[in-house]
Amino acid sequence: MMAEAVHSTIDTGNELLLLWGMKRSARPADHLHPYGHGKALYFYSLLVAVYIFGAGGGFAIYHGISRLRNPEPFEHVGWNYLVLALSAAFDSYSFRVSYRELQRGKEPDETTWQEIIDSKDPTIFTVFLEDVGGLVGSFLAFLGIFLGTRLHNPYLDPIASILIGLLLGAIALLLGRESGALLVGERTNRARIRRVREIIASDPSVEAVGDLLTMQLGPNQVLLNVDIRFRPDLDVRQLESAIDRIESGIRQQEPSIERIYIEADSLRRSTNSSKAA
């Protein structure tokens, strides 16, 4: 029961950290941060993962081991059930909201797990995983108290506490891996890359699409760098028009791609030929 209480308290602190991260990441670009501050949110979501693992999981495991060494009789069981029921009710409501938001950004051919892995918004998958952990933790705490009182076994409740700690640790490791990857420069999701490649390839001035590199600068900010081979018969004016047309098409279909850098192979070949002559 104590482990679940600490878990709920830590969840509140995590939400405050994420809110602060959202506020920091919304600041406009400046001369020191020309691409904006979007990655600040990834930093604070990484802090959330460390907070869950260190404070939540560590305390739950420590408390469970301490109670295993010095078991205590159950007291105020009815109040424990009431608190767990209220906690489960609040977590269920939050779970429905976060699950709805997660499904809203999911591609039709993706599973929920794939969306969690590919999601670039830590405020959604962090809250969702915390809610899952809260519901599972409430169930484990209930089992520990219920079976402990029924079987008159004081060791079941601390075992449940240890299991809750291990659960929090697993969630923290997953969140840390995802937030860390986004912080160091993860690509955008595969479906967006595929759509961008199709937009470029469909332009009549394009012969081939080379390397298409992306980096997530924030939940709704993407950097795109693409190598395009244009038709060799295009002059400079036609090439500029084609590049403008492609950039407009990408921004129209994928508004989250704010920065686009196109390297034109035909222009590079033309420049090299002039130098050789």
C-alpha cells in the first residue's frame, strides 16, 4: 500500500516536470538556439524516467524488502481498499484520455506498441505508460492486501511492493530509452518519411531521390535534408521553381516539417562541369 501511495505521489511530480518541459520547449528560436527549444521537452521527459526509477521503483523495492524482514499485521484494511479504488478510478480516466490521444496519432497499419515506440511526443506516451503502471500497481497492491488478509500471510503485501518497484523500473527503462533517443537526434517516423519520398518522387522534374535524412527537433518539429537528382535538361530558373514546388508540397502535406534543405544533384553536376571546363 505504501509503495502505491509513493507511486501516485511521484506521478504528480512527473506531470509537473512535463508541464515545465512543455513550457520551456515552446520558447521561440534565438541566436543561440536557431532551431528552437523543442528538445527541452525530451530532456525533461528523461528526468521523469530517472525520477520514476530512482524515487519510485527504488523506494518501493526498499520498502518491500524492509517489510519482508520485519513483517507487520494489517491495519485499516477497509481504508486501504477505498484508497486503492479511488486511485484506480482516477488512473482509469487518465488512461482513457491518454489512450485516445495515442490512437489519434497512430497510423492505420501500426499497433499501439509500435506507436509508443515511434511516437515523438513524450507527453503522450509517458502519461500513457504511467497510467498503465498505475492501474497494474493498484491491482498488485490490492492482491497483496486481499490475499495477505485472507491467508493471514504478512509477507504477500511486501512482495507486492517489490513487484510494483520492478514494474516502475521497467517503465522507467523504456521511457529513458525512448526519451534518450529523441534527445540525441532520432529520425521522424517511418510513415512520414515514406510520404515525403512519394511527394518528391512524384514531381515531374525529379529523376531520383537519394538520401533522405530527418531529425525530430520537437514533438511537432522536424528537420529534413534530402538529396535529389533532377532532370539534367533543367536550367537554373526551372530548377529553382521545382525546388520551391517540392518544398511547398511537403509543407502542405506535412506541416510539422519546418526546416527543409534540398541538395540538387543536377546543379552540383553543372557546377562541377563548369569547373572542369
